[in-house]
Amino acid sequence: MQPTSSLLDQLKNHGSAVALLLLLMIILVLFKKFILGSTASDDEIRHYLREGAFIIDVRSRGEVSSSGLFPGAVNIPMGELLEFPISQQPLLPRDREHSKIIVYCASGMRSASVQNTLKEMGFRNVLNGGGLSNMMRFK
């Protein structure tokens, strides 16, 4: 029976692979945090809800029909929000500077993308509510 190699021996033999894996993990975390954004804090979501935020579910119509909407939310699928100019978005609030908006999806990834898009459209107060399960905690 051979003795098991130590962690140090493993790092010597596979150090570059371990370093590459760690680098990829760091890049993924930074990408999610700084490029896509992150889910808003519970306090931020509660504050926006108290202020009467406009809530947008960006999941597909099929997803919404199978699992429902957060109370008071409007379903505008991500594809529709990205496809049509703001002038053709009758459901969006007209006051881009003061309207408070919360967007959510199934996991928080699509809503992070839509959050960035809405900010690019001029909406100043947009939160990523994450996924439906996260939002349902505030029901």
C-alpha cells in the first residue's frame, strides 16, 4: 500500500491547474457581482415595496403560468423588454427619474440583465429582486 501524498505534493504536481481553477472562480464571482449586479438586500426590497414600487416579472409567459406572479407584479418577458424601444413599452412607468422598480425572474440572472438595461434606458431606481422564491418572502 502506497502512502497518500500530501496536499503540498499535490499542489507541486498540479499547481498550475489549481491556480487556473481558482482564477476562473474569482472571475466568475467578479463577473456576477460587477457586470450582472447582485440581488438587492432585504432592506432595500422592503423599502421599495413600502414606497409602492412597480414590480416586473421578466420570466416567460409559460414560466409565469406554471408558477404564478408575485402579488402586484406585471409580467413583461425579458425578450419583450429587450426587443422593443421604451416608447413601445406601455406598461413601464413614464417617470424614469423617480419611479422605483423591482425586477425578478426565476433565479436572478435575467433580472440582473434587465436591471442594467432599464438603467441604460434612464430608469434610476431599479432593484434586482432575484428569483421568485426570494420575492415571495416579502409577500
